[in-house]
Amino acid sequence: MVFANYNTRGGQPGKGPEWTTLVRFDTNWVRQEAWVFPDTLIERFRPYSNSGGAWGPDGLLYCTGHSRRELYVLDLPTAGSVLRLLRILPFASPGQGIAWDRSEPGVLYSIDRKRRKVVVSRLE
């Protein structure tokens, strides 16, 4: 689960997107581990934050921001608390939530909030 922080209205004063945290909980909702996003990605998120993410079939984390048409591919670090940014892919949607189609390999759904549309993308 990601707890997002913003530099804009609705954000907690003094805590911008650099405070955004990915947290792993156990089945009883007890916090087990936590990671932050790398600085390179935080700068791409600003002034907003992470807006959606889903674990891919390859075990990697795929995330979006709020405004760029980019998909960020991340992995858990072998040590430390900063997620590893592996790739930045062009993406058909400017973020706002994503989900994998578990029955159709490579298909990812996202929301284009401004146009009020669900966008279907295929990753090769």
C-alpha cells in the first residue's frame, strides 16, 4: 500500500512527495517493511505524488504519477529503504490508477481522469 504526500492543497504541511511511502503489511495489517521512492522519481511526481501502482506478472512494481504519460518500473532493493527505478516507459495515460488484466498477458488498465476514460494499454 502506498501512502502518498503532496506539495499541493490536501497535502500535509512540511511533508511533500518525498514522504510518499510503500508499506508491506501482513494479513493482520501489521506493518512489516517500508520503502521510499528514489529522488529521480520524486522530482517527476512533483508537486503531486504516486497515483497508482500494481505488481506485474514479472514481480516488479509498475507505478504512475498524476500528470506525465509515463509508467515507472521499480524493484525492491536488496538492501536499504529506497526502491530501485529500473525503467521509465512511455504510457498512453497520465496516471490516475492502474491495474493488470490477469487473464490477458501484458494488458494494463489505467484511468485518464481529465477525459473520464479507462485506457487499455499493452506492454510488450
